[in-house]
Amino acid sequence: MKLLLAHGAIRNLHDKAWHTPLHVAAANGSLECVRLLTNVYVNVSDRMGHTPLHHAVLGGHTEVVRFLLESGASVNAFDKYDRRAMHWAAVCGQVEIVELLHLFGAEVNSRDKDQYTALHVAAAVGNLVIVKCLIDLGAELEPITSRGNTPLHLACLNGHDDVVETLLDAIAVAAVRATDTNSPSSSLSSNLSTESHEELRANRQDAGFSAIVAAVNRSSDLDHMTPVHLAACSTNGAYCLRTLLVATTPRRGLASAMSSNSLTSLGQSKARFHSLAVLDSPGGEDGCQPLHMAALHGRYDRVELLLDYGATIDARDRLGNTALHIAADRGHELFIVSLLRAGCPWDLRGQQGATALHRSALSGFHDCLFRLIAAAVKNVVDEQLVNKLSDDGTDIPCSHDHLDLVDFSSFGQSEAVHMRLREIMQLRDHQGRTVVHAAALGANLDCLKLVLMAGGDPFAKDLLGRTPLHYAVASCAFAARDNSSPSKDANLMPQNVFYIPPGHDRDECIYRTNAIGEAISASSVFLKLGADVNVSDKFGCTALHLACAFDTSGVLVQHLIDGAADLFVMSTWPPTQTDNEVDRRTFSRMYSPLHVAVSYGNSAAVKAILSACPTAYTADPRGLKFDQPKNEINRHLQAPSPFLYAAWRGNDKIMELLLDAWEKSTGLFDQEHHTDRRWVADKDKSIREHLGDMSPGRVTDAVGHTPLHFAAHFGHTSICQLLLDSKYRTGVSIGAKDCVYRGHALHHAAAQGHSSVVALLLKHADAQSQLSNTTKCNSRFTTTDFCYEVDEHGRTALMLAAQNNHPVILHLILSVTADVASRTASPNEKPASLGVNLTDVFGRTALHRAAANGHVECVKLLLSRGADITIRDFRQRHALHMAAAGGKLKTVRYLLRYLTKLRIKYGYASDSVDARNILCPLDQYGFSPLHFAAYRGHVDCIQILLIHTPSERLRGNIYTPLHCAAQNGHQQCLKLLLDKFGESHICTKDAHGRTALHIAALSNQVICLEEVIRQAELHLNSSGSAKQVAHSSPTDRTRFASFIAQPDSEGCTALMLSAKFGSSACVERLLAVHNQLRAQLNTSLSGDILFDSLSFNVHDVNGRTVLHHACTAPTDTAGLIILDHISDIGLIMQPDRLHRTALHLAIASGLAALTEALIQRGADLYAVDTEGRIPVLSAAPSIPVAACLSLSLAAMFPPIDGQTTENLCTHNRLSHRSCQSDEQLTLITHDSPTPSPKTLMSTSTTEDVTLRRNPNESDAIVSDLTPLSLPGSESDFF
């Protein structure tokens, strides 16, 4: 080390883990090396945040730790997880280091990110000496972690009983010290004996007992576990549990127990103690009590201990299961024996009404099942015989060959035993399932044969009509499956088939090793016993349906077929739980076993069914189902063709099997091999019964989707290849359209971006086109027509590909059509690319769609292939409008560059009208792309558009981009526009005579209002400098005041509009500006003209002042603000043109606070408007209602002299007008296909058009075959 340092070695170099030489030296305890390296930064940290002190402490190098601390190392430095050196000292277990760290100021109660203290760490690892040391140093005894665990929790979880005892003693001592020991004790009753006096005094003086009980009963925050829960389930927690229970038991209850130090002797004691530990506290997600926790982990040595101290033997968790259920489900035989010997009833009902017999049979634990059966027959046989059963299970038969009634010889051969066994086997849960059902689903042969030999009924049905054979076959579902397989669909899983084990959710996957093999063995037992394979449940589901879904080997399917299973039985799949016939017919579909096999991708089952079709029905000609006419209900509920499911799932093997079967059923057979012609006919009919009479390529679902549509939509190229293969006479048509959007397969593939399918379809179309050219056909088929075929909205496949950003597909379609055009064009004729500029029903091309969605690569490709950028849609909008409205910066930039090149190509001057028409196009309302970008707040797009703007003046609608930005509060956009166009357009008015100031005021956009005012002061200043604004001339102040006070076409100023719409923030700002200008103009010679226009007396064309407008606002905030600035009572009583005062309008608008303020300010309560209403009658919705209200008021408050006064409501019956007669101006209106002359601007460049299919079409679509909608309808991307 010295030699390296002498030759210039760098002390603070880092390795890959950021370790310096000082870290390594400290970790290895090399004090001399540490001394040589101490001149570097001693608190340097590695990648995990550990300093050299952390490494030295963890290694237990006391001298190195001392030297580092003396050299200035931070004793409270923390690592990446906020762990200090004290945490690592608790791990290493050396008291000297802990005391040394504390001596240098280490925090004993410091916490890491998970709120662990050093005491937590020491208790978790079981370092008793460190625990005692930390307690002596004043560590907090019951700190909690982020999960709410104390050190006592962690010690119990890890089974450190000595740490548990130490912590409990420390808690008791701390509680005793906190109690005033010098307080005089209360006098004792004279009728107690001396021993009772001593015991009572000891209990009262033991102040730590209650603290211990509170510590033991403290539950964690997240899972609500107490230390008793953790000790009950911990591997080494038996003595921890005993310590906790003993410590929380009152001393008089432990008097007889303290003489014994053995857990066994305490457990065997017949005395029961009442511990104050909460043994019935639910914890965990399932609400398990300590006894449940012990059962879950098989801690049989803690059963009697918990029961002796007060645990309830039949306590239930959140799911309703007892500890016996959990032990039976987990296979803890010794725990079951302990519970049964402690008196636990064997027939307790748990979740779904299942007994422990059901649970053990379902889980396949033969020994547990036998123990429970033994306990069940205990009351009918000699108890001595039952007690002869050993605990090791040696008397339990394990051989399948000897599994008969001799197994129960230990109980005797009496008839009572046999009757009792039959009663046990007939126990049913809430679903009507017996133990045989559970054993069948468990698929354990030992359990299955045990329950059958005990008298279980192998043909029993549950409430849903399912036999044990159903459950045995369904156990194939427990086999592990490939979740990425396209053939798997969770929506097709049958419901109410499986039990839910305790502690599991329905959604959890439960896998078994060799589940299919066990299911085959279990099913074979029932088949040999003569179970009917054609028994169906209430949903029509047979065992064959389940086998076709889950038996991927095909062996079980073949066994069922060999057992004469009906191949054509129909079932709802998945089973529908509704009992309503209308709902069942609406949402259910009838599926045959072949449907299920195809849907699940079970090729082995498909092959077995198709192979069995001819032989399954020739055995019994009278049972041919295809000879029976189908009723209308079955035809209505008939599921789609298996070809559709195969195409949807994308399983090419199954599709090939189906096509081969179809081809053979329609072809001729070799009579040498098939001499029985009836057999051949039966085969044809059976295949047709499954696959239908229509050719595979022409079958459709309820909305017209063919197999080719499904395969193209989901990108199954192999399926498309099979359907288009000339080997199979599928009758497929690539031009067939569905009934949703009238799109064919190319539309679906292009919309989804499946380039391989698109290439295949184009290749097939080209071959078909060439074939039609060589043959004489009435209707010629061309590739170009196929590529540019439109759906019902006029969309081509090219448009959908451009809309969804699939440039590869664009290249494929454009290349194919270009090749076709080059082949058909004359040598001197240039091939035309008309398809790229086709428009839909809204006049939009593929370029519009690509630009609207910002797909710049598609835009480049389309423009390079001849797309016309100047084409307008039905609102006369270019692609540039679309890109600017969507804020697609890259697309806007590229389009502007392209348009600039186009301008140069045409030779237009940069400031000419033609240049402005190209670079700044206008739609039918006169809105340019700059309008849309400002309206949507796209700052980047505005910057690009301003760079390419060919003029210094705005173009288009007088509702300028300034108005658009101010309306929606886009302050940055407004600033950019004002910086360039402010001087010439800040005073520009729209059709209603409103400037950007008016728009910002009525929209309550105070930030934009501030920006407009600032820019107005700047641009209306004659000096044109921001520094001279504060010292502007009287002329400039007059010009600025005119701008602030200028009215719109209805005479409303910006202050009036902000008050009218309740824009309180803008009202405050404008009031401040008005007051400032009035103060300046009051001392100016030229201020007399504008002084009155800035006052509150100014009114609009309807005679309404700003106070009137504030009284018609949605809220009263703006009105209260204005009222605070008004001191003239005449202004409060001033009427409008209809003689309505502010009080009239406030009452009509329902502004209670403003009404109260007006009344307090002296508003006239008896002012009459032109309709004869006083203010109180303004709230009436009509004149007759006002008259009735007037009469009621007159009757309620009669005059003093007794004379009837004239009706407060005059007889003038004018036409009713609302107090809020001013129609609120709508600046922005929705687009409509028919342009309106009053429309200023559309809210967006989009059309709120929802593409729907014909409402008369049937909605009876199967839930698993949903309509293939084309993504990107008009409402999706515009």
C-alpha cells in the first residue's frame, strides 16, 4: 500500500460498484490501510450508499470503527435505504460497536425507509445481547414499521423466544417506572384472607401487566396481525406463543402452571386458563385467527396450547372456514388429529357449506380424509377401537388393490357402521355437491376409491345437474396452460365448476402436475361404474363439452366417444346463470362439443370428434340427430360455424382439419374401401351437421363476417392462406363485405396493420385479375378496383392504413396499384395514381387522415406517390388544417416545407395572393391553420406557422387567432401572436364588435387579459418602447383608455362582459385598470371626453350598467365586487330600458347574497318595471304566476286602515320577457354538414359523427364473436 501510494496511486478511485480503497480496507478490517487512506473523503459512499463506516460496522471491526469515527466519519450517515451504522451494528451482534456508536452520538431510534429501527433489526435476527444493549441505551420499545410491526412482531415471526421474553420484561419494567410507585395503596377489604390480600396487592402493583397485554394485542396496520398470529404460524414460534400466552394470563390463573417449564406438560394439563391475549382477532386478507394461522402452516404442537388459553375451536375466518377446513385443505393430518382429539366437530360447515371431508377429498389428501371418516363413525362403534388408530397412519390402506370395505374393519362389520358411512357420503354443500363430487374434482384415486367404497353415490347430481363425471373431466382444467396461446380465452371458462380453496380467489390459477392424466384415471373409474356420458347439467353441458375444452391430450375425449357420447348435444357455453328465459335466449348460444374444442384450440379433440362422426351414428341408426328437424329456438340459439371460431383463434391445424373434413364430405369415396353406402351417407350428414351446408368461405356470423374477415382482422396469415388455397373448395371471396361498415378483408387487414395478410390478399387479387382477363366474364375483376374499394363511409384500405400509421401497408398497396397501372398503360402514357386522392363521404383523402394523426412517414409516402395536398374536405379544409388542429408539429413542419417548394415551383412571389392561398389556406368559414393552432393552444405549431406566414397581417375570419387564443386561455400563443400582429390587430373586432380584450374578459381568462392589456399599453404608446409606458403622454393615455372602454356592437364594454359572465378575476383586474385610468384622466385636459366612459354609469343599448350585468351572472361574486366600488345610491336604483333595477335582476337570477347586499345598500323594493312587477315578483316565471304571488302577498300583509290596495301587479299584459333578455352569445358552434352563415368557427376540425350500422340489423351477436370494427372511425381521429 505504501509503495503504491508513493508511486502516485490515486486514493479515491471507484470500481464498478463505486467502492474506493477505503471501503475495501474498512470491510476487511485493515486498520493500517485505513490510516494510510484517511486523507481522502472519509464519508464517501458506494453505489448502495454505504460509507466505509457501514462496511466496518457490518464486519465487526471495532478498532476500524473507532478510528473512522475519530477521523470525522458521520455516525448517522445513511445508505440508499436510509439505514444507519446503528442498523448494521444490530446485525453484526457486537455490543462494543453499538456502545461506541452511541458514544459518538448515533441515534438509537433512527429509522430507515421502511421505518425499521435498530431494535427491529436485532429482534428480527435474534441478537439478544444487542436487544438488551439497545434497551439499556434507551431505545423505544414499541416502534412500528411502515407495515405496523413492532420488534415483538418480528421476534415472534422468526421464533426468537429469548428476545420475546426480554422485550416483554422491558415493556413491563418501563410501565412500572412510569407509574407513581410512592402513591398510597388503597385500603383492602377486611373480609379477605391474608393470601387474597397478597395476591390482590401484587396484581394492583404490577403496573406492567396491562402494558404487556397491550403490546401482545397490538395488530399491524396492513394485515392486522398480532404477535400471537405470527408466533402461531412461525416455524420456531411454539415457545414464543407460550411466552405470550403465559405473560398475558392473570397470575391467579397461572398459579398451577408456573410449576411446569415444559410446553408438553402445559399442553397436557386439563386446566384451561383465560389469557387476555385476543385469540379471536381476525388477521390477514382472509381474517384468520391464530388457530387458523397454525392450521394454515400445520403447527399441530400449538393446537392444545391455544385451546387451553381460550381459543375458540370452531372459530371462522372471513370465508366461513374453520381451522379444521384449512388443515384438511392443506393436508396437515397431525393438526386434524389434534383438533379432533380436542373435541372439534368433524361436520362443521365452511365456505359454500362444504365440510372438512369435502376439502380433504378435493385437495386429494387420503390420510386426512380417512381420519375425518374415522371421527365421523366414532359414535357408532366402540371408542376403544377408534383409539387404536395410530397417529402415523400405518393402519391407513395405501394400496389400490386392497381398497374395499375391509379397510373399515377397525370399526367392525356392523350395519350401523355401513349406514353411518352412507350418511356421511351423502353430505352436500350449498351447491348440492357430495364428497364424491369433491373427490372427483380432486382426481386423487385413493380418495376417490375411499369414498366410493364407503358408500358414495357415483351418479349423484348436484343442484346444477352435474354428476361426479362432470367434475372428474373438469379437473383437466387444473393443467398448466400457455397463457400466450391465442386459443385460450378466459371468458369461455365454465362457471361454478370449481371449488374455491380457502385463501384463494376465483381468478387465481391452480395448477396440478399431471392433471390431465389424473383426470383420465378418475373419469375412467366412473365410466367403468356405468356413468351415463350423456347426462347434461341445467345448461346442457355434458362431460364431452368439458373434455373438449380442457383435455388437450384427446384421450379422455376418445374414452367418452367410445362410451357413446352424443357429439351433437348443444350447450350454453359458458353456462349462463340467469333463470330468465328472455335473458337466456338473448345472451346465450348453443355450442356443440366441436364448437368448444375449436374455440379452445384443442386440436386433439377436434380430430377425435371428426374421426368419430361416421361411426358414432351408424351404431344406432334410430338415434341419428340430423334426421330430426331443428326447432326455431335451437336455430336462433345456434352458435356460429366452427370455421369462424378457427379463423378467429388463428389455429391453422384446426382449420386444416376442418377443411379436410369438409372436402372429404363433399367428395367421392373409394367404393373398394367403403362398400356400405349408407355408412358413407351417414358420414356426409354427420360432417354437415357439424360444419353446416354452406361452403367454409361463405359462412358468416350475425353481422356478415366471414372466416376471411376474422383471419385478416387478427393477422392470421396461415388461416388466410388455407382459405385462399385452391386445394380446398372453400368458395371464399376476397371481395365479400361485412354488414357493419361494408368493408372487405383488405379493409380489416390494412386497418390493423397486418402487412403479411395484405400482401397475401393483393397477390391473390392480382392472380384473380389476370385470370379474369384471360377468361370471358361479364364483370371484370381488377386489382386496382379491389385495392380502392370503399366501405359505407367511402373509406379505402389506403385511408385506414394511413390513419393508423401503417406505412408498410401504404407502400404495398401503392406499389401494387402502380405496377398494375404500368402494365395497363400505353408506352407513352404516364401511369396515373388516382386512387391515392380518393375521398370519403366527408371529402377527406388518405393524406387528410395521416396529417390529422401526425403520421409524418405516411404523409411523406403519400406525397411522394402523387397525393394532392390542395384537396379540401366538405368544410374546405386542407391537410394543413388537420395537422395544425391536432398539434402535430412534425407534420405541420413537413407540410409547410412541401407547400413552400410548391410555391417556388409555381413561381409565386412570397407576398402574393397565390402564395398566401397556398401557405395559409382558408376553410369555408375563413379560418386558417393559424386559427386552429391558436384555438387548441399548440405553441410549437404557431411558431412554425408564423415563420412561414407570407404577410405581416392576419388573414381570414375577423374572429382572429388572437380571439381564439384569448378565449381558451392560451397565454403563450397569445403572446406570440401579439408580438407579431399586435400593433395592427390588437383592436380588430369580430362580427359582434369584440376585441381580444372582450373575449378574454367574458371567458374569465385573466392571464390572457393581462397580456392584452400589457401589449395594448406597448403598442398604443407613441414611443413604442416599454420603458416609456409609465411616462406616456396624455394622448397615449387617451388612446389606451379608448381601447379599454370601447364597447361591442351591443354597447357592452369588457368590464360589462366580464360581469355578465361572472368572471370575477377579470372584473377585479379591469376595475383596477379603470380606477387607474380615471385617476390619470381626471388631471388631464383631454380626459373629460373619456372620463364618463370609464365610470359605472355607462350603459349598453339595453340601458344596463355593469351592475345590471353583474346581477344576471351565474354567481354573485362579481356583483359583490362591483357593489363594493359603488358609493352612489342612484346607480343602485338606476333602471334599464325595461325599468328593471339591479334588485329585479338579482332576484330573478337567484343571487341571494347579492340581493341581501342590495337591500342593505337601500335598493328600492317597490320599483315597478314595464310589466308591472316589483322586485319580489321578478322571481315568478310568468305574468300569471306573478299576479298570484302579488295577491298572496297582499293577503298576507293587509293595510293598516283596512282598505284593499290596488294590485301590485298592473293590468298591462305585455308579452313575457325574461329578466335575462340578452341572449348569451355563443362564439363557438359545432360543425354541421350544411354551412350556416351565422357560424363563426367550429369547436374543432372534427365531425361528431358516430359510424353506426343499420339500426334494423340484428344485435344478436355472440358475446365471444364481437363485430370487427375498423379502428379510427370519424369520431376516433378527427
